[in-house]
Amino acid sequence: MITFCVALLALVLGYTLYGAFIEKVFGVDEHRKTPCYTEQDGVDYIPMPTWKVYLIQFLNIAGTGPIFGAIMGILYGPAAYLWIVFGCIFGGAVHDYLSGMISLRKKGASLPELVGDELGAGVRRVMRIFSLVLLVLVGAVFVTTPAGLLATMTAEWGVLGSSDYWALFIFVYYIFATLLPIDTIIGRLYPLFGVALLVMAVGVFYGIFTHPGWMPEINEAFANHHPKEGLSIFPMLFISIACGAVSGFHATQSPMMARCLKNEKLGRRVFYGAMITEGAVALIWAAAAIKFTGGYEQLMAQMSPEGKSNPAVIVNAICQGWLGPVGAILAILGVVAAPITSGDTAFRSARLIASDVFHLRQDAIWRRLLLAIPLFAIAAGLKFVNFDILWRYFAWFNQTLSVFTLWAVTVWLARNHKNYYVALVPALFMTCVCSSYILVAPEGFQLPYILSCVLGVIITLTLGGMFVRWRCNQN
């Protein structure tokens, strides 16, 4: 319990102290007009109240990520607490804030354009494809998950008990949310869902302190507690917990909110603050999962009643067991509504990226349809792919995207004579994580563990050396 409380306090201090430092490194200009005014189009560039932008950003980047990922991650032990805290403060929040603020300076440019400006035309082309693949994967994954859950909940309701029916319903919703102006659906519904997700976290936080049970402490942090042998803390933990620590998907969402932010001085509250909030939610669910079940083996067994890991089972059990009838409603919002809201903003971001690629303004509905229809067609086809395969590739694509973003941010800071070490260190770390993971993972090259880690370090040092050489040439 002490470790958990200290970790939460560290996140608050991280926002207050390190967040202010990162804001100073970037150098906000509160007198500079933001894109919501200079590029206003009534569809994507719309001035919105800061509290709405914050809640939308929080829900966009959160979904079920900080819940499911944290529940899966705590199986590795209290090392998960450390990763959430340090990853969030020094990695994820820096990643989200700087990508959002640089986009703000570049008229709300989408992530591939931002990265391409710093890392070159070749990387821009790779990032366009990479980002679109990730976003369509997110959309497909977050059709399958809530459709399956809704089908389970309505199994006795005839046709409503079909996952195909719910998938079609969700797709129709995605189409409207992707095509309509951002303040029509997203601006009205998302703040409500964001508040619901926070209320659920607060209720679970209260349950942690009012219900008996065991919780791991920091002295056990460097031992691997995962019930499955062969799943090492590095790099597996750092892929399992993405949202809540470092997530490349967030950088695709920050530009969307950069197009609605009224002033640069509000950036820390929206981008850095939403990430710290997500980290707090992840900590709460990690602690609640292990306390509610009583141990790592018990958590694994309760989460996998049919042999496949399903964190939604734990979410539902905790909400109903600790929060009663209200908790059941919040659980539905958490495990059903949250992934749907992440899915629709994924498709919206994909449309915006495609519009930047083809330089096609989005003020007319036919232009939006021209870009959105192919994206939905591809996602519909992915509905027939095995979900476990989809999720594994989504996880790796997600974290690899953060590597591209952090390197681009590092170069931007260096070009502008700012303290680039704040982005360089997390860029090096995430490079090592992602390269080691794809080398050792079952869906990757399946190399021996030690060899994968050694090659991961070599790849990281190589990229670091390339940056140092580029930096010397700049001087």
C-alpha cells in the first residue's frame, strides 16, 4: 500500500515540477494565434473550451488501455508501478506534450508530416503508412472487443446477441463520428464518457482503501512474478503497459486536439495533464486487480476462465464487487464505451492523416467520404482476422510509433537549440524495448532472449551514434 501511495504522489509531483520544466523547454508563446483560429473550417479546426479538450484528449488516449494494460502488467510485480510512474512522467507525458505542441506550431499537422519534417522524406512516407496501419488496426480491434462484450451481455436477446450485429452497429456509429464536425458527437459525448471513466477510477481507488487484501511493495520490484514462465520483465512489461506509460497511439491523437486548443499556455494542462491522469488510472487498476484477487496466480486464473486472458472479467468483477449496481453501469461504460470512443477517433485521425497526404481540404462531406470509405473497408476486412493476432501486432506497432515520434521530437528540439535530452533518453530506451521485443517475440523473429537483448542494445547505440554524428554536423 505504501508503494502505491508514493507512486500516486510521484505522478502529481511529476506534473507539477517536471511538467513545468518541459513547458519551459518548449517555450510557449501565449500571444501566438493557434490553428483553431488561423485554420478554422467548422469541421476539424474549431475553438473548444479547455475542459472539453482535456476530457476528449484523456478519453482519446485512454480507452481501455490504462485499465487492461495495467491489469496485464501487474502480473510482472511492482515493477509495473515503477514503469507507470517513470514511464509516464519522463516518457509518455513528454511524448504527448511535445508532439501536440509541435503540431500546434505546424498548423495542426498530423503525426507523419511532423515526423517527416524532422527525419526526412523517406521516413515521412514510412510514417504515413505506419500510422494509417496502426489507426486502422485500432479501429478494427475496438470494433471486435466491444462487439463481443455486447453480444455476451445480450446473448438471450435473439439477434442482439450476435457480435456481427453489434459490429455493424459500431461501424455505423464510427462513420458518423468520423465524418461529422468534431463538436457534433465527439465534443458532446466524450466529456461525459471521460467523466464516467474518472468516476469509475475514483470509486475503485476508494475500494482499494476500504477492502482488505494483500498488495505488493517496492522490495519485490526487481523479481519477475509473472505466472507464465519465459515472460521476462524486459521487454515484455514495457509492451504490455503502453497506455499509462508510453504509447505511440497518443501522438496520433494530440494533433487532433491541437486543432481545437485556444492558447499555447493550455498545452501542459491538456497534453501533459491528460497523460498524467491516465497514469494515475493505470496505477489504480494495477493495484486494484492484485488486491481484489489476492495474488499473481489468482489474478491470472480469474482473468483467464477459458484459457485466454480477458481483463474485462476482472474489471466487471471489481466494479460489481466493490461498487455495487453503480459499478456495474460504470463497468459497461469502461469496457464497452471506452474502446468505442478510441476506435472512432482512430478513424478520424486516419482521415486527417490521409487528408494531409493528398492535400485535400475536409470542409466538404464528399471529400471526407472519399478518404473515409477505403479506411472502413479495410477495417471491415480485418474483422475476420484472429483477434489475438490483431492485438499483438497492434501492441508492437503502437510502441514502435512512439520511437519514431520521440526521435522526431528530439531532432526538433535540437534544431531549435532547446534541451533535447528530455526526449533523447526516452527515445533511446523505447528503441531498445521495441527492437528487443520484435526480435524475441512469438510474432517476431523468435530469437533467443539474450541475443535479442544484445541486438536491441546494438540497434539503440547505432541510432544514438547516428544522432550524435548529425548533431556534430549541425554545429
